[in-house]
Amino acid sequence: MSFSRFSDCPTSPNCVSSRSKDRDHHVEPFPLVVAPEEAWEALKRAVKSEPRARLVEEDKERWYLRAEARSRLFRFVDDVEFQLVPEERLVHVRSASRVGYWDLGVNRRRVERLREAFEREGLRR
């Protein structure tokens, strides 16, 4: 399956994606080191551990998750998407601001926090 709902990142610096070829927007996908079903649950736990984030869409048939994350001060909403690709042993990720031009690195830092949480949660059985 090479299905992806991810949109390309806009030219503005408020989006990161593991599917982006542009190095300013690119982040590495998450490695899949456990069975897809275990990774799926670890991914959901990782999202739930992120402050002010909530899962809003889950499509296990297509291994797709979408969350919304709100900024602390102004309550801006960012979209965070995940696409688990079992045959690639990867979880692709995209985090993008809905409004504004600059995000001051918020989306990139969020993805790295989620990567750490995902790796930590993947060790829990």
C-alpha cells in the first residue's frame, strides 16, 4: 500500500513532513520496530501524551491517524497526520499549522517529541 492522504507542505515555513523532498520541510519518518498493531497502539498513546493534542480521525484499514494540536497561548490549531506503512516498516508523519506563516519551529519540535514518545511507547507491551 502506498496510500497517503498527506498534502504537500506549502512554501511557508510552518509545516514538516516525512514525505517532503524539500530539506527545509523534511523530517525523517518513524521507524517501525514492532508489529504494525503494536505500533498503532503506541502511536495513539504517543499522541495522547502530547499536551493539548487530541485524536480526531482513525482509519485502521488504511493505517491513518490525524490529530489536532492547539497552541498554548493563542489556541491556534495544527494538524498532525500519521501514515503507518507496514511494507516499508515506517510511519510517515506530517505536522502543519492551519493559519499563519511562521511557526517558530513548533511543528518540527512536536514531531521530534512524538518520535521520542512513540519509541518509548513502543517498548511498552
